[in-house]
Amino acid sequence: MNLELLRRFVTVADEGNLSRAADELFVSQPVLSRQISRLEKEVGAHLFTRTPEGMELTEAGALMYKNAQDALALIDKGMREAKEASLGEIRVSIGYRFPTELVNQLIKTAQSFSPEVNFDLIPIDYPDSSCGLRSGECDAAFLWLPIDLAIDYVEIYRGPCMALLSHEHPLSKETMVSIESLINDPLVTIKCNDQVFSDYANALAYRHGTAPKIAYEAKSTEEALQHISLNEGIGFALTLRSKFHSWESVVWVPISDMEDCTFVLAQRSGKTNPALDSLFRAINKH
């Protein structure tokens, strides 16, 4: 099995559609279809179910997808580190989901403590709530708790959870809302591979055993905001994001009785990286 074949499998899984994946990879659809069939033959299992809507991962395919993502991330990280070692550089990779002035300020302060260290900020898309920690792609990450991963962390920010409401929602003019007033609304969620974080983001602890009604599962914050703006459902989000994601017909309202959000710098438990010390010192100083 070669790496290119593995990368193409991941692209098909990400796109959920053979035609879109072929366009993304600049190959013809028949060629890509044959390559996926070849991979399935090598693995000895069907990885996709072909449906009118596109390509859905089978149970075996979902397992393959997760492991392929992790393997490719580690290989890319290994190649990057080998190149850095040959150049005599000290580099630290920091995963994040969305940029903030606070993160940039912390990085600059850390660089003043340790000018010999290069901090590489790596954007990580959903559904990875660990921002590259789980796969090993990143040495550390700016992320939101809770997370289903053993980590050591330092807290950066804590603030109220926010309700995202269409301007047509009856509570959109309120300055604050309660979780109980929203608990029966359908949700627009964002796909996440961490059940602990997903349960928190869907307010599962406040539903008294009743599953949320999912109106739409988005792949990004902007896609979720679009569907909320159409009043298809509501969303729950983390405080800082209101400053970086705006949508004219979506309002952000603090929730009075839901657990606060916590933003942290984290690394995998048991792992030590002296090059990260300056960044942790910068946060403590902040």
C-alpha cells in the first residue's frame, strides 16, 4: 500500500463524493474509483457504501479512515522534523482551530523568552477537537475543554457558553437566555470525532436523558452559521468565537446556567518538550 493511495482514500472520505474527490485530486473519476477498489482489495474489506448521495464509509472504512488520518499526520510530522533537524532548527508545532489576537500575543511573548525556538501555528479543521494532539501532528494545541484525551494544560480563558440564534428566533432580542428555554430547539451541530466534546457542545448534560434533535451536521463553523441564519436550528458555541465569526442574521446570546467554556494550551500527558516551556511561561505571565 503506497502513501498516495492512502491520501486518496482520505480525500474521498472527506468529500463523501467520488466526483468531488476526483476534482480535488485532479484525476478522472474512473481512475479514482479503480484506485479505491484496489485499496479495498488490499485491505480485504469494503471501505465505502455507494449511495445516490455519494460515498459513505462502512464500519471497516471508518476504522481505516481514523487510522489513515493518524498515520499520514505522523508521516508528515516525521518528514518535517527530519528536515528541521538537518537544518539545526528548533521548531514546535502548535495546533489551533481559529486564530485569535490572544494566541498571537502569547506566541510573540514566548518568542521573546526563547528566540531560538520557531513556533509553527498549524490550522486544524473539524472534526479533530484535539487540534492535532491525538494524531501526534502537533506538539501542543490551543483547544477547548472538555476533551476525551489525557492532557496536561494551562488555562488561558474562561467564559460563558453562547447560544447562536437566527434573528427570527423568539429569544434573539434577549440579553441572556437559560439553557432550559432552548433545550427543545433543533440543533445545528458541527461534526466532531470526540464524543466527550460533542456531548458538551450539544448540551447533553441538560437534556435529562433525551437525545438532541439534530437539524443539520455541518463541517465548519461558517457552514453551521449559514444554516442557523436560515432558522433551521440553533447552535451552542464558545465565547471567544463571537469575536471572529460574524453573520448578519445570527445573534450570539450568553447562556446563564450552562457550564463555562475553558480555552487552554495543552500537550499530551506524560510528554515533555523543553521548547514549549517559554510558551507555558508566557501564558502564566499573561
